[in-house]
Amino acid sequence: MWSVLGCFVDGLTGTGVGLCGMVVIVPVNVVETQSDLEVILEFLEEYYRQNSGENVDKVYLNAGVPVDGASCEQRWVSYEPPSIKPALQPFLAHEAPPALSQNTATLSGRQSLPNFVSTTKSTKHQSTATGSGRKLRLFHFLFEMLEDPAMAHCVSWVPATTGVFRFSSRNKDQLAALWGQRKGNKRPMTYQKMSRALRNYSRSGEIFKVKKKLTYQFSPNTLMSLQKCHRRGF
DNA sequence: GTGAGGGGGAACCGCC
DNA sequence: GGGCGGTTCCCCCTCA
């Protein structure tokens, strides 16, 4: 018995047919005995093994290298990478997988990796590989997702001007899984764990919990920095 | 009563 | 080795 995994993949990205543009056949008993997420992750790992090759690191090594010595935010803001999606590049930079950094641009794309799939083994190794030391932070990632219309099914502004955003009850774990992929976590990231990290932001004052379900808010300063960076991209 | 979501403590990990 | 930024586990609470 076989099952079509394509629906899971599309479900994960939530953008329907055409985002990943592929259908994968897996034994149905795999789906029955493991959670969907595990199936997806196993598939992604296998896909990565089959398609990554040595060029992946080279792609990353071609990315820009921010100035050492600057603060995390300074480095993040000051970096102006070339090409594809300028508004998002400051976040994506060399940390983000090329496929993801072209997320929107490749919406109509078809046969390559799913856009959310990291083509690197781990972000923790990327900084070492590039020697930059710049790490992608969760709130950067969230802002990036919020600015990406293709991810509106997972997280959206409510409204953007106030910095309030809300996760989709249905797709919040997909976004979390994406974050986990991006970070190269060993175990699948869940919304529960990601929200734990978000709650930690309330201590540093970068993001606050809004008293509504699945709703958070960027602090004014954080939002300004993020928007400033966004504008610089254009 | 139940499940989903929220809150937080604590230990742990990897990177700089 | 210490700080940072999560990650993971766990327990408890609230609310629909």
C-alpha cells in the first residue's frame, strides 16, 4: 500500500499545489505508524541527502559576510546582500537556505526543493563555515515569515502597524517545524517549544505576549529595527 | 471533564 | 570558561 505524501508537503507549506510542485509516494504504513511531521522530516532528510551534494556549502560561502565586531543587530541591519528578494535578504543572508530565501520568488517554481527545506545541514555550522558568526534569531525569522505572503496561512499581522501578529491555529506547527528546519535542530520543533522561546523574549523586551490566543506583539523598538531593515532592502 | 493554549522553572546545548 | 540564544522537558493553570 502506498500513500501520496504530496498532500502533506503541500499541507506543510500551506500554499497549495505548485509551491513545492512534487508528489512523493511513501508506503502508507509509514504514515500510519509515525506522525505526519516525522514522515515529513524523514522525507526532507532523505531528499536533502539525495539532492544536496557538495554545492550547498559553496552557495553559502558565496553569501555576504558582515563586519565582525558589530553587535548582532548592527551586523544584521548593516548587511546588504544582492539580488532576489532584497527586503528579506538581511534576515536570510547566508544563514537562510537559498531555496527559502527565494521563497516568494519560487512560488511558481516547480521541481526544486520545497521552499521551506533547508539545504544546509545546520545553521549552527553555517556560521562556522562562513566565519561570520551571525546567527538567525527567532524574531527575525518570524518577521521574515510575516512579510512573506506565502506564509500568511501560518502567521499574519493583526495589523502590521502595531506589530501584533497571530499564529494560525491550524498551521502554527508548520511554521515551528520550518523554524526548526532553519535552525537545523535535531528534533522537530513544535509550536509549544517555539512559544517557549517567544515567552523568553518578554524578558528581553523584544516580543510580548498579547492576551489573545496565539497572538504576540513585537516591541516598538524591535518592530522599528525590523521595518528599518525591511525598508533598507528596497 | 477534556483539550488547546499559556506560563515558567530548570537543565541542557552549541556557538561566539 | 562564561554569556547568549535558544531547545527540551516538565508541570501547572486557564479557558472554551
